[in-house]
Amino acid sequence: MVRLVFTSVFILFATVTAAQDLLRLTDSVSKGANEIYVMERCAALDRAILNWGGEAQLNQFDPNLYNLISDRYYAQKLVAVLMHEQRGLTSKQAEEANNRTEDEIYDRYVKRFENNYASSGQAFNNDAFVNSDMDYCMPYAEMAGQTLDAAFGTSNWRKALQ
């Protein structure tokens, strides 16, 4: 009985801790997060969804969903790197800074997905926090794609991904 109570308290604590790791993106921005962070965070969220869901599962909802999210991920990642470069970092420094931030946030989203799945059987579909972040990221994903389309041509940067 004591073991069951301890296990239940531990699971509850782990779930609450994971939920507190990240603020909603809207809250992060209201507290001063800059556009580079938003791009990196949105890229990390898309990467987590891609890796958690996988191509076959995501494409059950829409045959192009995996490719759409993949394009969004790479567009946001590339724009974040370009933004770091505009602030004076070398290409290598910009990629390293982006990867550090993105990896850290990615790990937090994946942990959240794992906790959600363990408790409800759904990784992110029923998570208001994740859905709020996905909604917030949508215009940033569109802007990142448009920025790359304008800079490199509509199909050029996408062909480089294939």
C-alpha cells in the first residue's frame, strides 16, 4: 500500500514537473522571448511531433501531413539559423546555438508527450498546452516558408531537403 501511494505521488510529481518545464509559448513571448526563440521553439515542437507520430501515423489524418510538418520544421530551423547569423554569429556558431536550444526544447516536448501518453493514451491531441503552442506557431511557420521562398525560390530550398 505504501509503495502504491509512493508510486502515485511520484508519477503525479513527474507529470507536474514536466508540465512546468515550459511556459505556454504565448506566455514566453509576453515575458520577453524573442523571435529567434519562437522559431527554435516551433521547430522543436514540429520535430517532436514528427518523431513521435511518424510518417505513417501522421499521414492517416492527411496524406501530406508528414511532409507539411517536415517543411515547416526545416523552414523554421533555417530561418532561426539565419536570424542568429544576422545578429553576428558565424554559420557554425548559429547552427550550434540553434541546435542547443532546439534540442533542449525538443526533449521537454517529448517528455510531455510521454507523460501524456502514459496517462491518457494520447501524446498531444488532447493537450491544451501543446495545441496552444501549435496555434501560436502556425503564422511563424508560414512566415518562415515565405521568407525562404523569397530568398531561395519556392522550390529550391525544399528540393535541398529531399
